[in-house]
Amino acid sequence: MACGSLPFARNRMEHAAIFGWALLWFAFWGVVGGVITPQIYARKDLEISQASFGGAVIGAALGPFSLLPLWIATPKIDNRMIGVAGALVVGIFITAFALADPDNLCVANGEFVISQLANGIVIGIIYGLMALGLTLIFSILGVVSFAHGEFYMIGGMVTYFMTAEWLPGAPPIVGILASCVVTFSIGYIFERIFLRPLGSGQIERPGEYAILVTFGLAFFLQYFTQALASANPVKAQRFFPFPRTEIPLDSGSLLRTTPGNITILDTISIPNPRFTAALLALIMLAALLWFLYHTWTGKALRAVSQDRQAAAVAGINPNSMNTLAFSLGAMLAGLSGASLVQVFSWLPQVGIPAAARSFVIIVLGGMGSLPGAFLGGLVVGIVEAAGTGCVPDATRAAAYIPAYGMVILTLVLLLKPTGLFGREL
Amino acid sequence: MIPSLFPSKRRLQQRRAQKFWAVAALALLTLIFAACAPQPATVGDTTQEEAAAEPQPTAAPAAEEAMAPIKIGALTPLSAPGAVVGGEAMRDAMLIAADEINAQGGLLGRPVELIIVDTEGLPERGTAVTERLINQDAVVAIGGGYHSSVGVAAKEVAHDNGVPVVFAETWNDTITSVQYPEVFRIAPLNSEVSAVDVKFIQWLRDEVGTRLEKIVILTENTDYGIPAAEETTRLLGELGIEAVTFGVDIGAQDFAGIIERVKAESPDMIMTLATGEASYNFTQQAADAGLGPQDVPTLCNQVSLVSDAFWTNVPDGNFCFVRRVGLPTQLYNDVAINFLAEYQARTGKEAAESYALAAYDSIMIIAQAITEAGSTNPTEIIAALENITHEGSLGTITFPVNQNNTPEQAGLDPKWWHQFPDPAITIVQYQEEGQNSVSATVVYPQTYQTADPVIVGQ
């Protein structure tokens, strides 16, 4: 029997037709705008780099009411115009959804919406940190590391074993630092041995070589960890249990904490492990940005990512930057794992879905773009939370989690192949 | 700097040195890996080289064949997304069974070789490894099996090849209801387990006085979870209890969104029909969100009986109710007591999980059938299984509905075909943090009750 026909409660929209028509409107006028607008702009010898994307968004927003003025006046399509049209599309989408399913929790329960949004932002920050590592590696080495998920897994494993098995009772920071050292070291050694030949011209097909060698590393790390640590799930204890607090003291209406949870304004409830993981991710992000923008080495990294040969002429050793970028990227993945091992049960295979999500995020944000990776992480986190919370069919809402990011990715690639913040080709 | 087309001597030396260090590093890693890899006695997905299985050197090929080990296949999940905790427990139990058989001289004068394969909890993988067991390893019968979806797929392969299989922990009703001659099961039926769950819930409501008007079921979207949720929902409906079901995929990790939806339902009880680490993830994340076993009565998945893994992954799991299949420990027979001693010695665990007992029995039943058949011919093993009376750790195991007493003749549903009819099912509750499942309080049925249940959040 198909899941959809199970006798489960509240698994269908009340007025699905309204939502269906809205989607059809977006699809039809989006395609019309995306196809015709660049042709009109090209005929008038105008800038067409944003014409397809802009035309599609503007068309999806108001259909003929916005497309006709656009085609007649042919103004310059800038980010502001696209942003306004995008906001309109989102607004129409939400309105159609609310009209189609007025009893849905995402429509009828404000507290639920805010909690889901908070959940999405919190997990999105961590996704962003992990994706930053992957995009850093890509921007410097031009290599997509298929072992990124395994560095994430090792970060969590090292933190767990340091704090629970090898040094029971040790503060979590010891485990986190150890995970940094281990993942950075593995990344350093691997880059020196296996990726350094990429830059020396010794490899005939460097692209394929990089894919295969990082795949090999992924399998090696996964099964090596399984041999050492077994495939049983483990989990670190909460890093920083909250004290029981209520502000104000008698009601806790502003802030209430228990060891496992923090509740803000009696509305936003965030479990302790997620809150601390997101906080750690933000600290790491700030440290990374400071490193990249305020130190000579960080600036050198950025220089190599922008123009490798020019950076070499300026006295920067690109090979050293390669090694540093790969090690740093591995460490960022390890840090994400270290912060999440208190949230999820941890297995040697835990990195596989995380890596797949990171690939989605960096393509969504624009390959090689650091802000794109972080914002892409936030977008995926929020979309996943919205999908899980709002999809009417309770039996499938969580099962579709991997698909939510993919839908956004597909749309972005269709309309803006370079990703949200990618460099124009 | 412009790289030269002709590397200098120094550069060549550097390259040679790099290559040397690369080879040395690889060799070192390989050595470490080899040293740390599991020893052959506990190897998964490969042939188990038992000491007793070593054939004696003989001169004639016929004699060699006569002394060749009898191969028995064993299905168990040893990698994610399968329930690895359960899979490893079953693997250890089946290895104990093989050791015991070999220590007693093997079967038909030949040693037994147990070939354990990793199903990963995936039906496609289950099909592939069952094909391999039958067509490549030439096993005479297959035991084990944890996930229903794997059992549903593997039974087709066993049937197509005419090889008997005794499933230990696959609950889906259709596994036996298709009435394949080769398929036997000592695990309980999904529908029967659902009936016990609902009777327990009814008892909590009517006898204990627990408020139970709405129950949230978290189920995995598999051949185990979907029918179980469906049957439970139907039975709860007959009692006037509303059930709201949330589905997740096997191996799901992040439940934050679903937990918010569960919270919005304000359930009086939560029931988890998701196996493996997904069950741990959900229960602990629910506890973090104030909806755990200490906040709302929660019927946790049976994987929670693996106490060490449970408390590591669900530190806030106290007051979980857990369904336990098999005799209560106070009623353990000699077979179960002896098995438990071996199991404790091998694994260091204090208690044996129900699926470990079932896995052990599945191999021992096959061994008894081979002995009684006096042959490794699959047809004769199947005939022996149909008439078997096996004193196992789960009790006296028989398959009373068979070719001589078909479901139609017995007036029973086809699901009882080749089905062990009497697996005992009890509900236990952790009532102390860090408690071992063997000492967990038996709360239902009242015949076996050791203390009253603790009802939270009322």
C-alpha cells in the first residue's frame, strides 16, 4: 500500500487546486520571462547577463503585468529589481499556500513557524561552516574533495573519544581542539602526498585524478574508522548544559533555560546541543573571516584563489597555499562534526549525507564563493525546516529532507547557472 | 617563477624523496589497518575461519569432499543505514551457535562454516548477498535476518533457489503469508506485536488510569514500519484512541522539524517504530526538546534493549517503555542461560537482546534440521524443519502450520505458515538511569510484572 493512502491524519491540503494554480502560474510565466526577455534585450543590443534570470523571476512574480512593461521599457535588470520580484514570488507562494491549507501548522500557528525558522537558521549555520571548508578547497585547488564528509565524521569521532573514552570528563574544548589537530594533520599529509603532483604537471588528467584520489581517501577513512571504532553509534554528552534559569524570575517569559533547552520569549525553543553547536560555528566563522581578511596568510590564500599566477609573481608560494587550504578545509569539516557529535548519533557513515548536502550548498551559493557557501547553508537549513514543518503529508515530510535542497538547487541552476554568488563566466 | 621543462637534479632527488615518503606512508597505513582490522573469527561479510572447521589433510578428493565444511549463511546488518547495534549482536550470537556446533563435533561428521554477510538494512543489498550466499558460497541454509525489508527481498531469492531460510528478526507478515516452502520464521508477526502494543496501551489507560487520547507514532518508511503503524493505528482506532503517524526514512538523523510537529499535536504518548540509530536520534532529540521519555510516556524501539548503546546515545532515556521479545529473564530455560553465559563472555554485555537469542536459535534450528534430515539436501532440510521440535533459547520452537497442516486446513490466516506461534512478548521499562535492560522492570503483562509502571507527564 502506498504511504499516501495510509489512514494518517491531516496529510492533504484542503484546497490543493489553489496551490497547484499558483505553481502553474510561476512555471508558465517564469519560462516565458526567462526565454523571451534575453531575446528582446539582445535585439536592442542591451546587457543580457541578468536578462534570463531576471526575466524569469519578474515573470513569475506578476506574469504579463510585469513582463509587458519590462519588455517595452527594457530597463537595466539589476539585483534590486530581481530582489523585489523574488520577494513578490515568495509572498505569492506563501499566500497561495495559506489559502490552500488554512489549517496547516505553518499557517495557523505562529509559534510553530518561528520555532521552525529558528531550527532552520541554527542548523543552516552549521551546514554553512561545513560547506565553507569545501568551497575553500575548491577555490584554491580547483578540486572538489569527496572526502569532506569523512573529515566531518572524524571530527565528531575524535571529539567523542577524547571526551568520553580516552580522557573521560575532559572539557569539550579538548575534544574540539583534538579534532582540529587530527583533521588538519590528515588534510596536510594527504595534500602533500597525493594532491601536490596536481600542480607539478605529473598527472595527465588532473580532474579525474583528484576525484578518484579523494574518493579513495573517503573510503579509506570511513572503513579505517569502522575497523578502529566499530560501526556502533556513539554520541558525546552536551558540551555546556545550561543552568536552570528563568528571566524574569517568577515567569521566565523572556528567557527560560533547562540543562537541555533554551526558550526565548516563551516562543522560540532551541535544544541545548543545537544552540551550542551553532554558537561554536559562528565563533569559528568569525575566526576564519578574521584569518582570511586580516592576516598576511589569509590574504595570500584569497590572492591565490583570485589569480594563481599573479599571486606567485607577488611572492606567494601557491603550493603552500594549496596545502594550507586543503588542511583548513578539512579542519572546518572536522569542526562541524565536533560541534554536531553532541546532537546526532555518530557512525562511520555519518558523513555521507552531510557531504552530499555540502555539495548542494556550494553549487547553490556559487562554486568557490565563501559568502555564497555560508548563505547557501542558511538557505538549505531554512528550506529543509520549512519543508519538514509545512509539507501536509506527515508520513513523507521528513523523508523528503534531501529533496528540499535539491529543488532549490535545480531552480537556481536553471535560472542562474553560476549559483547565487558565483563569478560570472 | 616559471617552471623548467627539464627538472634539475635536485628537483629529481626531491621527487624521489617524495615518492619514497608516499610509499612509506602507504605501507605504514596498510600495516596499521591490517593490525587493527577484525580478526578472522569475528569477520563480517566474509568467511568465518573457525579453528574447528580446519579440514584434515586427506589423500582422496572424495574424502576431502566428505570432510568439507557444511556452509550455513547468516544475514545481518553490519553497516549503516542498517541497525548496526542489532546486527553486531546477532552476528555474535550466530558465531556462538557455530562454535557450539563445531565444539560438539559439527554436523554429520563435518565441521560447520558460518558465512556472515552484511545486509546494510537495504533490500537491494539483501538480495545481492543472498544471491551470493546461495550461488557463490553454496550454503545449504540461511539464518539470521533483522530488517523486514531485507527479509521480504531475501525470501524471493531463497524461494527461487529452493534453499531453506529461518528468519530470526524480520516481522513483516507477508514474509510467511506468501507460503513459500523454503521460508520459516521464529520472530513474531508484525500484526501480533502491534496487538500486544495496543493491549499494553489499553491496559495503561483502563487499568493504570493513564490519560491516553492521542498517540503519536514515529515510524520508518519500510516493510516493517509502515504495516506496523497501519495496524497499530487501526487497533487504536477501535479503542477510540487517535493516532497521528510521522514517517521517516531508515537512518534519518535530524528530527528537529518533526519534533516540533509532534509537539504541536500535544500527544499523550509517543511510540517509536523506527529501528537503529534513527530510534536513538529521535528519542534523545525529543528529550532535548522537552518531549522525551521523562516528559511523555514513550514506547521506545526494541533496539533500546542494547543498554550500553542506548545510554550512550540517549542519556535522557529513563522511563522508556521497551518491547522485549523472548522469555522474561526469570523464566530463562537452560538453553537461554547457557547462551547468556557465552554471550556475556564474548561481548562483555550483561544481557542478551531478544534478536541475539533469536539469531542463535535460527542457526541451531538449522543445525538440528540437518542432523534430523541426515543430509544437506535443501528439500530434506525443509522437510525436517516442518516437523521440528527445537528446544531453543526462545522456548520450544515448532512450525505447526505447514504442508501437512495448511492455513486453510487449520482455519488460520496465511501469515501463520511456517511461523513460530508462541514468541513471548513483554513490555519492560527503564526506571533508573544507566540501568541494564536485563534488570529493567517488567511492567506488562501482569503475569510477568516485577513492578508498577512509572507514568510521567500526567
